Amino acid sequence: MQGPTMALVPYNKNNDVLSIFNQPEREFNFAGQKLKISQDWNKLGVAAVVWDAAIVLCEYLEAGNVDLDKKKVIELGAGSGIVGIVSTLLGAHTTITDLEKAIPYLTEVVNTNLPKRVEGQFTVQALDWRENLESHTKTYDVILGADIIYIEETFPDLLRTIEHLSDENTLVYISCRIRYTRDSNFLQMLSEVFDLKKVHVDRSRDIIIYKGKKKTKDL
Ligand SMILES: C[S@@+](CC[C@H](N)C(=O)[O-])C[C@H]1O[C@@H](n2cnc3c(N)ncnc32)[C@H](O)[C@@H]1O
């Protein structure tokens, strides 16, 4: 393991993360549906496992904290796509995104878990925060991101992406575990452009959810 991957695991004192990640499949129940999420840590790495931040964000969404019904939602750095899956099951029209190399796995998991009745309500597509975003012309009602604050070099691009995809009505939900002081730098950067509030704390899993809304520009 190298670089950012090293920074992510092991990430708790009991070191039981690796055993969770080594499970080829994990089961969850969200929005009245049993989800079977395959994992492939050894071949595909960080994008192909379900992180706690995603589970906590799914629970937060399922509890009705965000109005998703018929909303235009985008998930950034989706990994397994579980958050985008739950958002779709809760009524949103969801664009589920990650790096190009993660798309085959992500597409497979999403298609396996979303039922026919939501066909046409979701798309899976590549979106690299470092790229030119001109082809992404939309702004979204809701932007979701779970455990996407972990590579310091990507922070300016991640911020640019969130800014590009949002307007002053967009709600941004970032679920994260702050592992290093540098991770807080991203929240600091985000708070310069967005009004940022801590809306949920899961102490047992060490996960915080932040909600952001773009600051209105002074006239
Ligand atoms: C720690 S994983 C979290 C995955 C998932 N959201 C979860 O919580 O289970 C971080 C995700 O960010 C994605 N990612 C990293 N750099 C990215 C970039 N430059 N553009 C888009 N996605 C990126 C990775 O591919 C990975 O899926």
C-alpha cells in the first residue's frame, strides 16, 4: 500500500477494519431494501469497500434528515455507491460518480442493488475532481460525499468541483472521519465559500456529518 491508502488504514485501534474490508460481500438494510455490497480491497483498494462514513451518511439520509424526493443529487467519490443507492431508493434522481477506474465495479454494485422500479432514476459516471468540469453543466439540489477528505493534494480540486456543481440553493453533505490535522484544512477551505454546520456526530464510529450551503455573494 502506498500514499493515500496508507493514510486510510488501519484506522482504528482494534485493527478490525482489515477484517471488515476483507469480506467479499457485506449486507445492509436501508430504505426497506436489503443491499448486498461486494468488496474487493485487494484488487481495487479504497474505492471497493464500504467505509463507515458512508454507512453513517446512509443512516442519516434514511432517518429523513434530507428531503431527497425527486431532488437532483450527485454523489462524489462514491466508491461502492451505497450512498447513491440509498439516495435513489429514497426518491432522488442520483448521479453516482467516481474515478474512471472505479466505474466498472461501481456500476456492477449499483445495478445489482437498485430495483427495476427506479430504472431511469440514476446514472453512474466518471467524475475526476482534477479534471476540467465544463462538460458538467448542471447544478444539483444536493451534493453527497462520504470519506472523500483524505488526499491533501486533491483538496483545491475537490473544493472547485463542489463549487462548480452547486448554487446558493444546493445543500452539501460531507460525512467524514478526521484522521489528520490536514483533513481539517479542507473543512476550513470549504467554510470560506460555504456556510458549514456540523449536523451529526457518531462518536462510536468517529464520524461527523457537515452540511454546507454556498454563501450568498455580497452585491
Ligand atoms: C475512502 S473512499 C470512500 C468511498 C465511499 N464514498 C465510501 O465512503 O464508502 C474515497 C473515494 O474517493 C475517490 N476519489 C479519490 N480521488 C478522487 C478524485 N480525484 N476524483 C474523484 N474521486 C476520487 C476514490 O476513488 C474512492 O472511491
